[in-house]
Amino acid sequence: MLRSLLTGITVLFCCAYSFTQTDSTALQGSSIDTEIMDSLGLVNPEVQKKYNLGVNALNSNDYMLAIQNFTEVLLMDELYTDAYFNRGMAFKGLNKIDEGVKDFDKVIELDSTNDEAAYMKAQMFMETERFDEGLEAYLQAELLNPKEEKYPYYRGVTLFQLERYEEAIEAFTKAIKIKANYAYAYNDRGSAKLEMDNLEGAIQDYKTAVKHDPKLSFAYNNLGSAYRKKQDYLNADKYYSEAVKYKKDYFIAYNNRGSARMENGKHDLALNDFKMALELNPDYALAYNNQASVYILQEKYEEAVTACNKALQLYPEFMEAFFNRGIAKEMLKDVEGACADWQDAFLLGSENAEQYVNSPACTSLK
């Protein structure tokens, strides 16, 4: 007798994390024509020559050479704020976090209005998962420039990652107050609300996000997930379809639409979606697991085992795939194999598997 199935659904959180990238456009200052500046008596030509060499090296991602040149600049002019900032950027490129933070702190010491230095500090902390320090740096940037919406926004992103959803909502709301049409902030606030089971609030935010950016594919995907959570499969299907309309290779949305269709009893359509997700991303273990779920519902147990095997090849600790494979093996009268799979699922944290591991059929094998 068929018992229960675990299927996967992905709520895609906004992935436009610019803080995960090193952006050479964040340079402060630029190469300067030393002949013109020298004729005006505004700069030491040797200092500016070294500074320009540092900028060129940084733009070429030659971080060691950039650090060398900016260090020589600072030996000649210890108050050169842009040299500290750009040396900090070079340290960032080398993942030398503490050295970079020290330079950005020096920038703020010399220029108490330099919010970008605080922002770069936050980026560096986030890249190394030093979340508390990153949050503090984002707050510092906000205090230095209260009119810049990206600072509370990225603070909200960090709080979301830490599962501090109420605080994340407050941060996203602050970003929206600064920039009323901030589609990403509406989307991400919606995701935080969804995590707190505020479905109507999440749906309202996602709809506002696509109102401000009608081609924001991941917001449509998230709308689909919110409606799926309400078991409103008609609207879930509608918005997942909008997501793949605007992003043709959106394998996550295909998988999610398939999950909604499976739950709505549309098994063949669900399999088509999982197949499309796997064509777009052959390494997407979740879609294989979901295929297995449909096959079990269709009583195609051998196909279900094969799909679970593929999922586990890609992700050997896939708890749900062990559980589902156990269901399929049980239906194939492979009780020993089923119990072994449920045991693996239980050890990986599956509460559903516990009752099967402790069932008479499995305990008699011990």
C-alpha cells in the first residue's frame, strides 16, 4: 500500500547578490594625467605616477602589483584616501579580508562620509560568512548615507540568510521607503513573509515586484510557490508559466510547476516539466526525485527506483530520495532494500522514515 511521498519545491530567493562579485568599477579615483596636474601644482608627480600604475594593475586584476604600487603611494602620502580604498579593493581580490578591512577603516577615518568603504567592508565579511560583522558594516554604511537603498537591502539579504525573517522584513521595508519601485526588495520581502507563512503578504509583495519589473522571472516563480503553498494550483501553474515565459532556461520554475501539477493530479504534465528541468540542467537531483514521486503514484516502481538512483548519484545525502526509493522498493517486495533506504533517510534526519525503520518488517531484519 502506498504511504507517503516527499517531493521537492524550490522557493527561489532573489539571487542578484552583487556583494559576491569583485567589481573593478568600485575603484575610487582614477588614473590622472600627471602632466596636467603637475602643471597646476596640485600633485606630486611621482605619487600620481605610482597611483596610476596601481589603478591600471587593479583594473587588470593584478592584485599583488596593485598593492605594491598603492603601498608605495602611501609611503609618500599617508593621507591619500583613494590609495587606501583601492588597495583595500586589491586585498579583496586576493581574499585577504583583514588587510582589506583595515584599509577601508582607514578610508572612513580620513573621510567620515565615505559610505562606499563601509559597504565594501560588508561585502568582504559576507564573502567569508562573517555575518555579524557584515551586518554591522551595512549599518555603518546606512548611517553614513541614509539615502542609499542598497545598504538596507543587502542587510535584509543577510538577515534572510540567517533566517531572521522579521528583521529582514524591516530592512527590506526601509529600502523600499528609500526607493519606492525597488522590485528586488519587494520580492525578497515577499520571500521573508512566505517563510513566516504570511501567504497573502508574500503574494502582495511578489505582485508589486512584477508590477515594477514585469520581466522579473524569479518573482513569478515565487508567486507560483506562494499559491502552491495555498494549494491554489491554477494560479501556481499560471505564475510558474510566466516565469519560464520570461526565462526560457529556468529549470527551477519547470521543476516547481511540475511539483504543483503532480499535487494537482496532472501526472503526465508533471513528468514533462521534470523532463524539461533535467534537459536544462542534467545535474538537478531534485527533479529526479520528483520524477520518482510521480512514478510511484503511477505504480511504475522500477522507474521510480531508477530515478532515485540518479538523484543519489548526484547528491549522495539526498534524504528524500532515500525515502522515496524505500517506498518503491517496498512495492517491489524488496523489504530488506526498503528498510536499508529508510534507515539511511532516518540517519539523514527524516522524521517520516522513523516509523518505517521501527516497523515490524524492518526490526525483524535486525
